[in-house]
Amino acid sequence: MHEYSIVQALLDKVDYEVRSHGASRASRVRVSIGELAGVEIELLKTAYDTIRHRTVCEDAELDVTRVNARWECPQCRTAIARGAALRCATCGQPARLASGDEIMLDQIEVEAA
């Protein structure tokens, strides 16, 4: 379950950002997780709830946005329809993953003193 290590890295980053901005606590953390990132969102939320105690995120809500996989042609940037062959119908190039494998910290809401 690598979700615990992902959450630990997230908490470390949030702690750094909260403290570097002179705040004391986070009230909300927003992340985006790609559907191909290999992360189970429910396990991520469980890990977050388990290890956030006694951190700047102790009372912070975790908002997770799922990002759908999106493929495109690297040459002509034509979008490849979901479920279609991963090859550009226009120029024949193999498709590349444009989004859907990311794990991104999008926003931190903080409580300032």
C-alpha cells in the first residue's frame, strides 16, 4: 500500500508550505489523482485520516479530484477518443498520454494567526 508513503510525502509538503507562509494549520488540502497513477483513492483517504493526527493537517479536509486519462498525438496534438486505438487517425503516430497519471497537490487552505 504505497498510499501511506504518498500521504506522508503530502503531509511533509503541506507542513513545509504552511510554515513557510507563517500559518499554523491547514484547513483544506486539494489534490488531483490521475486514473492511471496507480492510487486507490479510498485507501489514500484512509491513510490520510490515519496519519494526519498531530500534524498541521490534523483538522484539514482532504479533497481529491480524479483526473481521467487523456491521450493525444504527439505530432499533431489530435485527441484520441477514449477506448479508441492508441494511434492517431490523422497522421498515424502512436498516441502519448497527455494526462491521467499525475499526483498533484493543487491547493492548501491555511489558518493564519
